[in-house]
Amino acid sequence: MHPVAHSLFKGRHARLRRVRAAGTLAGFVILSAAACRRDGATVGGTGGAPGFAGGSGFDGSPGGSGGAGGAGGAGGADVEMGIDAGDAGADADAGSKVDANTQPDAGSKVDAGSTTDAGNGLVDAGPPTTLRAAAARTHRLIGAALGAAHLSEAAYAATAATELDFATPENEMKWETTEPAQGSFDFSGGDAIVAFAQANDMKVKGHTLVWHSQLPDWVSNLTNATDLHDAMINHITQEVSHYRGQVIAWDVVNEAVADSGVGLRDDIFSELLGAGYIDDAFKAARAADPAVLLVYNDYGAEGSGAKSDYVYNMVKGMLSRGVPINAVGLQMHTGPADSPSATAVAANMQRLALLGLNVFVSEMDVQICTSDLNAQSARFHDIVADCAQAPLCLGVTVWGLTDKYSWLNGMTCATPQPLLFDDNYLPKPAHAGVMNAFLGL
Ligand code: XIL
């Protein structure tokens, strides 16, 4: 069984459907009943296991197999057959009240027989006290960007291991770090994070293969399209091969779309290679790892607007051309105001789900230069709730663990305090906001 499927899809109410995503490799998709509706009216519903779209090797069988499921599937996915994992009709419907029989509610009686913490095999004995236990209640992942240099700090490591079941290397897998000279690879930093994650039963998302920023000089200095294309394909092939089986997802292309949303960013890739480089990058990643989730990741495209529409149309086009893409990462670097609104983010998640694409909230932080911890908590809550209620949202990653190491420190203000733990690793109100969101509160 695919490790992600194993940890996420043991819920009793997941539906396993074998899907041939249009033009992508044959694979399995696990979709909740709501996500499979052709009318698309109600891609929602609190709780329930999220579905995986695309990729091969998702042969998980949560809760065993049962009767045949109905035809359905999001646009772009060709459902060949369905296997109902049991308890047909028991899923919470969109907007309906959480049913204690289908999804344990926080504060309500815990169904100790049905819910376990992610991967550790222990049955939850009461209300969850950690983020990962709360996220597991709705079969989502909760993660943070981690820095290898911090892992030797006891409080950092302990907080990450206790609270999280998902990790993204903040910088260690970027091109300038992994291939500082052409053909000379250094995976030591990424390997350290993978080792830490494996030791603590955490999944890892690779970040990132092709991005205009944090590029080594030798790439930035290329002037020939063939040289750049060859370098890109080789970089992807080497790095994805190195981490094959060790990461569940890759941010294949990062921030390729212009802020205006009218086209691609004017960077070395689009200039020398044209728009086709994105398709080529995803194909190279798939060739190097047939099972990993392939993600397009960007900021400013989380809710509604020109950039969000551009990303939507771009990934829709990729699917129609048979390009292997499985998910969109919504970075979510925000402030405490409801902008982009949680409603718009939910709608965006829904339309991407109707393409058959998973989503991640991939880099969330909420800067509060005015120190409004409660507004920050509400903001985290509302976005995490979007993910918990979107059947194809796989999890939430916060862009850092403790405020003291946030990449935003000193940017818009000295101490934007954008994360879930303060400088002393004490949980902030936002920690409770995230917990509550995963618990449907
Ligand atoms: C940031 C890191 O957090 C910093 O440490 C680094 O100096 C710059 O990059 N979008 C992304 C991330 O996809 O890789 C960025 O990470 C933040 C914005």
C-alpha cells in the first residue's frame, strides 16, 4: 500500500475508486461520496478521508472493500469502477452537521475503535492534544517547513515530532542547495530532514524542483535553450530519483505565474523555453517516480482573482494534454484579515477538485505586525477548516515551526509572529484555532 494511502485512508468512510485520470498514469483515487458527484454541487462535507487524485500506486484499501460504487468522478478523471469501503451513505454531506457516528467531534464521545493517530498505531483515548492527532481525526496531514540546521535544538525537534506528521524542507531541497555546481549533487540537508521525519513517523513533501528563485548561478547564467532544458530535466531526474519512495509529493514547479495573473512569470524558464517547460518538468518528475504526487505550487492564487483563474486554467490545460499533475499547492502567506476570503479559498478548492486535483495548503503563515493573536487564530482556523471540509485537500503546512525562525522576521516588521508556536515553543492561540478546525469546531 502506498504510505500516504496507508496513513490517511484507513477511515471507515473513504470510498476507493480506481480511476484513470485523463492522460495520466493509471492509478487509484479515493474520493469521498461528495467529491464524486457529477453535478459538483456539494464538494464538501466536514470530515471524512480526503481523496487522492492521479498517480499510480495508490492501492490502499481503507476499511476493506465492499460493494460497487457508482460511476462518477471529477472532470478529467475517467472512473472505471468504484469500491465502496463500507458504510455507504454515512458520510457527512456538505454543510450538514457532523455526525458523531461518522466523524468524532471534539468534546464529544471519541470513537476509540475507529480513529488512530497518524501511523503510530495507538488508539486515541480522548480528545486530541496535539495538532497531528487532531488532523488525523479528519485524515489530513499537518506539517511545517523545517530547517535541517534546527533539528539539533531539542525543543525544536521535540515540538515538530510531537505536533506534526508532515514536513517540508524550507530550503534544503532547492536547486541552489542540491546542485550547486552542474552535475554535482548534495542531498545532505534534505536527507537529514527525511531521516528526522522517518524517525518520527512524518511524511515529507519535496520542495521544489523548478523555481526562478534560489537558483544556482550556473543555471541563471545559461543562455541557450537546449542547455537549460537539459539541465532542468537532469536536475529533476536526479533529485526525484534520489528521494523516490521517501517523499509523498513534490512541488515540481513553483511560482511560475506572474503576479498580475495575465501570463507566466518573466523568468529564465519562460524566456528561454516557453510555456512548455512546465509540462516537461512534470513529465520528467513522473518518469523518475511513478507514484509520488506531483504538485504545482504558487502564492496569490489561493482564492479568487486573475492569478487564481490563470493557475486553474493552466492546470486544466495540463490535464487535457495528459500532463501528469496531481495537486495544486495554495501557499497562503497571509495576514489576519479574511483576504483571500475563506469562502473564496473553499470555492477554489472545489473547482480544482472538480478537475480531479488534490490541494495542499502548502506554506501558511499569518503575519500580525500589530500583534493580534486572536485574529491570527481565527484566520488559521478558517483556512484549515476549508481544508478539513474539502474532500480532496490532503493537508496543511505552516511555513515554519516557531516564530523565532520565521522567514518573515524583519521583512514587513521586526516580529510578525506568523506561526503557531512562539519564540519559546509555547503554543499560541492559533494552535487552538488549527486544532478546532480539524475537529470541526
Ligand atoms: C523561503 C524560505 O523560507 C527562506 O528561508 C528563504 O530565504 C527564501 O525562501 N515561497 C516558497 C518558499 O515557495 O520556498 C519560500 O521559502 C517562501 C515563499
